[in-house]
Amino acid sequence: MGRVAPPRRIGEIVDESAPGAGHRVLVVEDDEPTRARLARAVAAHPELALQEAVAGVAAARALLERDPPDVLLTDLDLPDGNGIELIRCARALGGRTQSMVISIFGDEQHVVAAIEAGALGYLLKDASSDAIGRSILEMLEGGSPMSPPVARYLLQRFAQAAPAATPATGAVVELSAREREVLTYIVKGFSYAEIARLLSLSTHTVATHVRRIYGKLEVHSRGEAVYEALATGLVKMDDT
């Protein structure tokens, strides 16, 4: 049996070129016990590597500019600013870093502001450690993971919005039966892993279907897909 590597320390920079190194994640959270829990959730996942865990905007911004990670996992309410600033910073640096929010706030102001700034995922802090790791990978594979209450909120918000007749090109959207099934589960807020289990598919196959759906709907996130699905009638409220 091979030697088990020691757990990574909070604050340890991980060499991305080292054997076995995974996708590097920068954790930003001011509450120390929560920061330690998030750091452990990342470090424990075989396909992820903890770049560093820091408590505020200034330290995180310095890392983003000096050595951009693959993933920014950030709280919103921080002692020296707001995680929205970091999401915008990551986006402005060329898009290498994908951003995910983890917060106690799931209200309209916080959710919409984070998505508009460039967040591709939004988790509430009651998410389990395993769910955090899986959600980060789902985002890296092209998804937009969200905690069910956040997805439900977005579903209701977009359902109340003025409908758009068709996607930007005005073309009729034609989805396969399987793509319609996957899209319905996306609207319901299910994760890739849950959709895969329900449809007896691999998560890779689900991710492929999602990419095709996004392409046909001309969208780039789960929230946009939910809006288009409801607005164009591809998924009806009765289906959810």
C-alpha cells in the first residue's frame, strides 16, 4: 500500500505541476471554523487541491493577481469588503478562474448581484463537505451548481419575468427527448450527479447533454437556462 500524503495545511500553496495535484481552489471566508471546514472539504477531494484559505478581500485579491487559481470559492460578507469584488476581479483577469459563492444569504439582492458579477455557482453554507467538492467539479465541467433553495428562488423569479418568445436568433429550439429530460431536472435544481442517478447515466454524459442544451438555448449558465426553458415553454411550471 502506498504512503498516504499528509493533509494540506490551510495557507499552503499547492504546486499545480506536482504529481497528483488537482484543480487549485482559493477559499475566502472570514469565520475561522467555517474557513477550516471549507479548506478540509477541498483538500479531501482527490481531484481538488487547496491553494490557500484566507480571511479577506485584500489577501484574496493579491493571490488572484499573482497566481490565479482554477476556482475562487468565496463568502460575500467579508470584513474588508465584499466577495462580489473578488468575483469581478477574477473575471477581469481573463476568465481563467471560475467563481463560486458560498454564503448564508440566499436572497434576491445577493444571488442576483453574484451572478451578474460572474459567479457560476451559488451554495448555501449548510451544504455538506461532499456536496461542496462535487459542486466545484460540476462547475469546472461546465455546470452552474446551486443549492436547491437558490435554484428554486431563481425558478420563481424567472417564471414571473416577462417571457421572451425565443432565443436571441429567433430560431425554434429543438431538443431531443433526453435533452428535455435533463433540462427539466436542471430547472428543478438537481445536480449533475442527481440527474445521472435518476436517468441511469454517467455524470460525464449529463455534462455533455447540458453543454448541448446551453448551445441550443444560447445561454451560459443554469440561471439563463432556467429562464429560457420557462420563457419558451420547453419546460412548464406543471413539469416542476
